[in-house]
Amino acid sequence: MGCSAKTVAYWAVHGNPNNVDSLQDKRRKGNQTKATDKYIERLLEVVDKNPEDFGYDFGRWTGQRLSEHLEKETGIKLSKSQVVRILKRKKYSYIWGKYSLEDKQNQEQRKAFKEKLEHYIEIGKENPELVQVWFWDECGFSLRVIRRKTWTKKGKRKKVKGERRRGRVNIMGGIRYSDKKRRCFVIKKGDSETFCEQLKKLWEEIKNEWVSKGNDEKDFKECGPKIIIILDNASFHKKKEIVEKIEKNLPNIRLEYLPVYSPDYNLIELVWHSAKEYIAYRNFENKEQLEKTVNYLLNEGGLVINWSKKFKNKDELINVS
């Protein structure tokens, strides 16, 4: 008959030889799918909304809370694990939320700036000898161990030294869009004079690069490439005296300020992020060791970034490839 031993055992206990229907395993009724298409549709609608929209005091949905809420609405009772399985099948995942700056951003300014930036980039691609686009910013690296996701055995967590240690390496620099060349400088602190000094160093390096191609150094200011510097609105970037000094002494350079609260338009943010990912969990003995490693990563080719991949949570970023 092809019956399993469990089925025969069930007949022996529950079956009635005079009633064939009694031989059917009634436990199978409980294996039918409870979640209807309408239930799943409503679940996806609810999970995309805030709990407070439904009058709850808690701030986030869990599998248990979704299960209880949907039972009130539909009368269908599912366990939290069943709800979670449905969400996973629908490509949902349980991850950290992301802080948003949208309420502080000016979308019209962002749109206009993005169009301008794409125009600069297009010119730079067609005529690299005429225009170079550089993304500029500052970043700090501390001696305190950086934590990131890492593999550990279930039930255990990787332990790191959590004490705050004195010692910090401050970096100011940029990345050129066309070839992703990086030039970063170690600084004591970020201020207007330091900003001007580092731009002068960058300007000198670009000039030397231009001269090495057979051009005359004295022609650089008038015939060299226009250097577009994309940077944020830090006060020392916009100090009147410094801006005038840059315009006078470094005429090739043009400062283009990002719209407010728009770090996602600054390509070098990905460089800082990747560098900190690289040294995560590394315990540096002193500031000198940290500085040497950071310089190796940023200026000596130690940090390799796959620019062709899609970066998570960077959907608004200007096209990097």
C-alpha cells in the first residue's frame, strides 16, 4: 500500500474497521496554509507603516507585534516565526534603520546641483585636459578600536578593547573623479589656513603632472585644466579672506559647495568609509602606527575600492563608474 509505519500506527490507535473515514489522518488539516493572499498583502502594507499610525506606543515592528496586529485585523492567527518567513520570502530583512536628512534637505537645490555636477563630469570625460573634478573633505581616525560586523560563533560576540585612547590622525584631501586618484594630507586641525595650504599642495601636484606632459610651467594658470573642487559648507571652507586668497593665487581652482545636508553627493565619503572598514578591529599601538597605515591606505594604493559595484545605502550618490 505504500503506507509509512507512522500511518499504520495511527490507524491501530484511532481507526475503526467499520468506518473507513476514521482511518484518515485528521492531523493533516492543521498543515494547510493559513495566510491568504489578502493577509500577505495587508501584512506588507502594515510593515511599511509606522506603528504609531495604528495607535501603538512602541516605535518598531517585530514578528510578534505584526502577528498580534494582523490577528486583530484579519482573524487569522499566525506565529511570529510564520510572519517572519513570509516577510523573508517577500525580500524583507530585519536590519538597522538609517538616519535620514531628507527633512533638512532642499530637493530643488539638490536636483540643480546634481545636474551641474553631471555636466562638469561629462566635460571632464570628453576633455580631461580642460576640466578635472575633485571631491574634497576632512576625516579623523582615532586610536579607539573601530567595531564592524564580523564572523563569530553563534551565542558568542567578539570582544574588543573599549577604552578611549588619546591620539587621533586628521586627514584632509580629495579624490579625482576621472581616474579615482587620491591625494590626502595629514593635518593638525581643520581650519581655513590649513584648508588653503592643502589646496595649494594639490594645485602644485596637478601643475607638475601637467608640466610632465610637455607643457610650459608658466602657462599653467591660463592654459592648465580648470580644477573643480566639490566640498561641503564647513565655515572654514567659505571664509571670505581665504576664498579671495584662493581666487587670486590659485585661479585654476573653482570651489563648488554641496547643497546643505548632502554628504551623499561627495564621492570621497566612500573612501573614508572604506578605510575605516579596512582597519576595523585593528588595535594600533600608537598614533605613529595609525598614521603610517592611513597614509599607506589613502596615498600609496593600499586601499583598493571596487568602483563598479553597487554601494549599499548610496542610492542618491552621483554615478561613480
